[in-house]
Amino acid sequence: MNPNPNIDFSHLCFLLFLQKSTKFFERQLSMDARRMSRAVPRVRQVGFFTPNTPAQQPQPQSAAPSSESPPLSDSPASNSLSPVMIPPPRHLSDNLGGRTAAVPVPGREISGELPTVGSYNPSESVLWLDSPPRSRIGDEELSEGAESSLGWYRRSDSAKFASSLPSGGFNLSTAKHPESVAAVEAKNPLPEQSEVQKEQASSSKPLKAKTTKAERRALQESQRAAKAASRAEANKSGTPGGAPSSKPMKQPPQKKDGPPVASSIAASERIGVDRSVEKERKKDLPPPRKQFDDESRGGRAKRRSVLNQPEARNRVELFRHLPPHKNGTQLPSLESKFFELHEKHPAVYKVGLQYLAGDLSGGNARCIAMLQAFQEAIRDYSTPPEKTLTRDLTSKIGGFVSFLIECRPLSMSMGNAIRFLKSRIARLPLTLSESEAKTTLCSDIDRFINEKIVLADKVILRHAATKIRDGDVLLTYGSSCVVEMILLYAHELGKQFRVVVVDSHPMLEGQKLLRRLVVKGLSCTYTQLNAISYVMHKVTRVFLGASSIFSNGTVYSTVGTASVAMVAHAFRVPVLVCCEAYKFHERVQLDSICFNELGDPDAISKVPGRVDVNYLDNLTDKQKENLELLNLKYDATPSDYISVIVTDYGMIPPTSVPVIVREYRKEYLLI
Amino acid sequence: MDFQVVVLAGGNSKSLTPLVSKDVPKPLLPVANHPVLYYVLHQLEESNLKDLIVVVEGEDAGLLVGAWISGTFVDRLHVEIAAVPEDIGTAGALRAISHYLTAKDILVVSGDLVSDVSPGAVAATHRRHDAVVTATLCCVPISGSSESGSSGGKDKTKKPGRYNIIGLDPRKQFLLHIATEIEKDTRLQKHLLHAVGQMEIRSDLMDAHMYAFKRSVLQEVLDRKDTFQSLKQDVVPYLVRSQLKSEAVLSGIRQAEEDGNEKVSFPNNQVMVSQILANASTPSFHELYSMDPDGSAQTRKTHKCCAYIASSSSYCVRLNSIQAFMDINRDVTGEADHLLSDNVIGPSPKLGTKTTVGPHCMLGEGSEMGDKCQVKRSVIGRHCRIGSHVKVVNSVVMNHVTIGDGCIIQGSVICSNVQLQERVVLKDCQVGAGFVVTAGSEYKGESLARKEK
């Protein structure tokens, strides 16, 4: 995904130097805000290549794209009034509607610029996570928002901001390098950067000297925690079949997180916050995904599974670790077992069949269908004698889930929903009777659907509609239900705009969307993905849906989304990704190789409705051995190409995703 | 899985005389030494369906079938036998037991089906599409018809009449047209064609008479249309015909569903959720048709009629004629021997010297054969006594048959307790139970049965 991952540091410096000369001129022109905004964090990162500042990951995050147009960046006050603020997480009791209503939506239109995005104000959120050892540190040092807005000079005097993102920052370390690689565009002068380095070095020294006994002990404990965390991280991101390009980038930051290199600053900061968070995170962490080229595990999975695994022949080497596609060939064998799978509830079974047959696709729809099936299963559930509801139901749901996974790998959103449901079951008070517990769970599921999906969509479309102006040409790719709602909503509001629906083979989902839009009276243009660079000239906004958004801001979405975003970026067209916050995931993913989903490989060699296009059919078996068909379902769009993410908590820069994950994940598990 | 299984076992079938009689009702007609009903029950048992309702025509037949089932599937199956009056047709039989039906969906299987099509697959297709009716279609066995060409001209002329004209949508999922009896012309509905766009008409498919019905709809149709006699000829074609304008058929149910939705506290959200789900799923032509031109509300009521097409490798034949009986006997001992769980040759047949038993044969236990006999592609039942110099080719010999020396039997069915005296030559004959063929007589293409007293 990364345009040029192997660029080295010296090269970078050289480029920076080159661009320095043009800086003044460009400022005068007050050029594209996005370019500027990207420039600022880039250079900061350059400074962080020094070995003893390992935990400074939050910075790329704290850089809010567009918040710093040159005049603004001089005044810290202007930035604290950022247009989109994430409200403090103290109001846990607030329901979603109230909370989102509190998010101020920027009403002003910034012509020729990006949709407004602001930096969040994390000082409050940091306080919320505060713990005794940390309270030593002054609040103003932690207030990262202020730092980022102040730029270099102010920030450098506080070396302790490092852990202001206790949970999210950790993951981000892996994301740091690729972003910095893209810093070719950075425009800040070199001297500034060296200054930063100097200052950071000086500020870290005295701190090291005055460690007390308590501090040392704290340090030790934090190191232990960090070790455990790095192990968990290694587990999570371990990708045997993964891309070679991603590996070298991943390794160094992980090592840095380890205890031996970790500086005292980072360590002492992490204590307390980290340990509790870490513990919880370990619980929350999804188990490492199955790698299908792993012999021993594959064998075990095969024995357990309801479906037969198709053989791995004729599958692209690089993607052998992904679960093979099961449609078509597996349907009969599953069908014939219809009556044998006693323990599967019919509703769950039906949903599974629909996944398998491809009758139901789309993240939201799959999630809703799954939750509704679970709801039905819970309604029909009765606790067997000598078992408790909590435990038995959890294992039952687990059985359903593994069945659904066999039908089709889960999407991130579904994973989050399942976690929610399981935590709800686990938290059921023991005093509740069975029927009460069941009704509680059913209403919980209803609430999840209503608040996290339906209401979230409503909020998103209100937000996004503010970004549609008369005369706009909006481009969308594939068929995203949120984007469709946005377009229809804006149309209802009476805005005059045109829509370009870009589609791609073999799903041709865009046609369905197109039909619904045209029926509603929107004026549309339909084109295929390969014509994207031609249509992009006229487009003023790109609206994209997402299957999931990762902590590093990477958008995981239907294959082709990345190219659309990249082209849009090249044409300086703002890219708005619309995604409900329940789809956010704390995982960090840099490429679309480690985790992806394989589609039906035969689908790409066929043209629907054209039986005569069958050039691959009459190959002999021996020739077919040389042929590998690859039909990937998803790709990962780097956060660079994304201007703003429209979510139910407001419009945020991609760098703010971990904040949402950190601050709201707990709360939605608690609901 | 909320399915109820009804096996329509039938009673006395006119097309199978003289093979079936009062003592041997159709369900108990032995096919390769097992009653034909055994194959269906065995198949259902394999699919883990153990609660069955077996509907038999006639009280006497009901008693016989009940006795046999309780003897064979002692504690493996839980079977309820329902005896219904004769000649009320399949629809009538279902109407008669309608009050037993409680599950959401009903699987109706004909008792004379010999197949390895999994009932689960039919049920799964039914559920996946939320269909009103799912019919199982299978390819007409090509090998059977070609081979049977040798065995008689009268069946040959009959054959084309058994084909069905079946219309399918391009994705072969939905049933658009079904005509079981060939008339001179058949009518297609214009609006249906218009809605689907493309229809595939096939005559090489056979209705296997294994249906999954939505119970509520089935009961309503049966109540409303009390002239309907047969599932195959009346009920299923009616449902298929009316799938785009399902008149009152579904109104009651839809209403109930909508009422159910109203109760939920967020009606508005519910609409949105269903909208999301509807948009995400691949719409069938039913949904497209039922929408208004502007795509908003569903105004027209539709229901789905699905087809499950068994793969061509699976075996599926109905025993509804003597020819089919012969074919099944041959296939079960031959190519489709996986239908039988036990061994083909009984434990202790006594064979005389120089007697040869060719492949695809079955010998029941306790049968004795004399010297220099030849048996090819035939089934011989239990406790038969066959003399020497007997040739049995392409034939079925049931239990307790005595065959004298020097008989030649080709392409014939010989029922139980028949006595063939010496040097009888039979070709393409059916000999009813208890008949005695006098010595030296020759018959060709005849049906011999004892006169009813």
C-alpha cells in the first residue's frame, strides 16, 4: 500500500532540504490545506528516529490535518477551539443521541479546502485515565492538544506527553514508519527538526537522574507490563505469510517498546495507566487469527469444521494463509447436513447459509442479520439443567459464531458486536431469572442495533450532508449503505448535486446502488474503476464507505477503495470516509495481505450474462496448474489518502481513530 | 430445525397391478428385497429426521405398513401412521392430517421415492429463500431409459408422457412454471416472463415429489381450494402460477408479520434496519416486481417458489410404473447400490453345480438353485426354489417363488408365492402373487394375475 516504503532517512532529509527552499513561496500561496497539514506531523516524526524517544507515537496523531494553516499555527488559542471536539468521556450515562448532539458540527464552508477537521482535546480524556504515579506530571504537560497546536517550541519542553495515549499509542508505533516514509512532501525546514532533537535530549536527561526508589520500582513494573504487551503485540501482528515489505518496518518499533531500550520517561509514565489498561486489553484482544497455511493448526481446524476445506491448490502463494473461499462447492455439503446440526439454531443457520451463498453482503447488513439471529436464538434458549445461563449461553453463542466464521470470515464490525454481546452475557447479574436475562439480552441487542448502527447512520448522514454543496459532483465507489443514505438525505434536503458511481467487477454492487439512486431521482453517472482517472477531474468530493477502520487510520474496505482514494488524493479531491464507530478496531494493519478475505476465484474469470467469454475454460488441467486466480475482497487504504472520517462522534481525522477506540470502546461494552 | 416430515406412502396403485395387491400394498412392494418405503425412511433416518408422519391410503394397508415399520425401525424412528380413505389424492391426504401439522415448514416426501437426494438440502434451500414451496427436481436418468429400451415397446411409448415441463429463472433457483401432464399446449404468464426477463424451459427434469411447504400457506391453500386433489397437479402449479399475485394466500400472514413489527418500540428504526438488510441482499425478481416503480413501498404481494435441482450424479427415481420398478431393481443392485446398507447377496444361498450368478444380482437368504442355472441382472427374493437349467435375465423374482426346471424368464416380474411349472418361458411378463403358470406355457408381454374371488 505504501507508495515507497524503502526510502531511507538520509534521502528524506535531502528531500526536506530541497523543499525547504520552496516553502516560503508555497506559504504565500496558502496552498492546499491538506498538504500543509500533512507536512507538519511528518517533520516531527523525523525527529523521533532518535533511539531514546520511543514512545512518542501520539504525535502523528495529535497532528490534526487542516487545523494548522500557517497563520493559525502561531496562536495556540485558535486551535483549542477546534471545530470538532470529542466530548469528555465522563458522561457515560449519556445515550448516544445526546452525545452526538453535543458534537459541534462545523457549519462553515471552507472553499477550496478540506472539510474541516479539528484536533480533539485529549486533556480531559487523559485525566480520566489518570492514576497516582502520573498525577505528578502537570496537567499542562499532558494536554497534548495544546502542544500539537503550538508546534515545535512549546512541545519540546514537555517530554512527558509520550504516554498521553496509553492504549492507542502502543499500537501506533507500528504505524509510525510508513507515515514518515511518506514525508517526502514535508516542507518544514531542517534546522527546526534538529532543534527538536536537541531539546528532547536535554529534557530527558535530568529526569533520568532523579529517579527515586518508588520510581525505580514503578519502572520495573511498567517494564514488565510492557514486556507482556509486546508479546501480545507480537502475537497479534505475527504474519508468517505476510508481506515481506511490511516486516522490516514493523520490527524496530516493537523492539523499542521492549524494556531494555525503553527510556525511563516512557516507562515511568506508563505505569499505572498501562497496567490496568493492559490487563483489560489482554482480555479484549481477539485471539490471533488462524493462518491457513499453518499445517498443524489447519489440520485441527479441518477436523472440527462443519464444512470441508477445499484444497489449497491453485491459490496464490502470497495469500495461502487466508481462509479459502467456500462458496459454491461447499453449499451442498452444508445443505445436506441441515438436519444433523442440531445445536445450530435455524435462524443462525439461515444467516450462515445466506453468508455462504452470498445472498447477504455489506458490513452493516451482515452484522444486523447476525444479531437478529442471535436474538432469536436467545429467545428460544433454555438453560439445560445443572448449568448456568451465563456460561452455557456464552459457549452456545461461541458455537454459533464459529459456524458463521466457517460460512464466511467475520467482518470487524461483527467481531465487535459479538464482543459486545458476550460482555453483556458475562455481566448479567446472577440474581436475574432466566426469562429476565433473556429479555435483557434481547433488548440489549436491539439497543446495539438501534444506537450503534441506525442512530449512528442518522448522525453520520447529518454530518456528511453539511459537506455537500450545490453544484457538487460526488463520487462513490461500490455500494455503501451509509453513503447511499447520505446521498438520498442530501437530495431530500434539496441540494443540487450529481453522483458518479464507480463500480468494479465481479460484484458489480454499484449497479444496485445506481438503480436505487436513479429511481429516487438523483442524476448519476456510472463508470467502472478503470476509468477512475478520467472521471476524477470533475469530481469535487469522494464519499466512501468502510468495512473497518484500524487504529492507525487505515481504512479497510471493499477492494478498489484504495485506488479510488489514491486517485482522488492525486487530484486533490477530498476523500470522506463514512463509517460507524462500532466498526473501528484497535488492530493496526499496514497492508491488505496479512488479513483479507478471498472471494470466489472463478468469479473473476467470468462475465455475467456472457457465456461466450470463456477464454480460461478450455485450458487443459496441466495448463491450469500454472494459473492462479486471486479474488481479494478487501484492501487497506492508508490514512494519507483520507481527508476526514465521518463517524457518529463527529468528523475526525484518521489519526483520531485510536481515541475513539480507546474512549468509547469501554463505554459501549458497558452500554 | 422446525420441520415436520410427512411421508405420503400411498396404498394400492393401479399402475402397478398386478404387482400390488391387498396383501402387498404399494409401500411394501419389495424392491431389491426391501419394501420401497424402506428407502425413504432410511434416507430420512440418515438425515437425522426421526419424527415422521406416514400417511397410508386405506385402513388395511395402514395396519400392514404400521406393522412393518414397527418391526423394522423398532426404536430408531418415531413414526405415526395415519390411515386416510382411498382416492382422495395427495392433497386430500394432507388435508386429512392437517391438524397434526404444527411446525413452521413441512417436508412432504412421496413414499415411492428411491433416491439419495438429501432432504436436508431441500430444506436448506427452502429456508434460505424463505420460500412458500420448494420442489425437488432431478434429472431424468438417461442411462435407465436407454437401457430399458430392450425391455419392451409398450413402456417406450408411455415414457414421454411422464416428463414435466418446468420453467426456471436464469439462476435456476426459482420455479416459474410447472406442467406435469403434457397437454397440447401450455400457457406461460406474460407478467411473469416480464418480471423475470428470461425463462428457461426444460423438459429433462423430473419432479421428484419431495416438497418443502410453508405450513401456513399449505394449510390455507388446502382449506380454500377444496377441489384440489393432488399436490403435484394442483397445489404446486397453483402456487407457482400465483407467485407474483399471491392473492389472499399470503395476506393473512403478511398482516401478522407487520403487526409483529409494530410492537417494537422503534418502528422508524425498524424500517431502516429492514431497509439496510433489503439493500444488502441480492434481490430476486419477486422483490423487484413487488416494488413500486419508484422503488419505495412494497405494494404487490409475492411469494417465492423455489426449485432444488439435484445434481446429475444423484439417483432419484419414483416407483410409479412397472417399468420404473424394473429400473429401480436393476439400479439398486447395480450402479446405485449405495442406497442399500446391507450386502447384496444373502448369507446362505445354495447354488447347484455349474450355476452362474452374474454381476448386479441379488439373492435373498434361503434361496436354493439347482444345477446349471444362469442368473443375470436379476433380483431373487428369499426362500425361492429354483430348479435346474433355469435362465433368469433382467427379472425380479420375489419371495417364496418356486420355479421348475428349464424355465426361461426374461424381463419379467414374478411376485411372491408364484409357482412356475416346468419349461415355462416368460418374456416381459408380470405375474401376480399366488399365480400358477402351467407347464410348458409361453407368454410374452402379458400380465398374469389370479382372478379376484
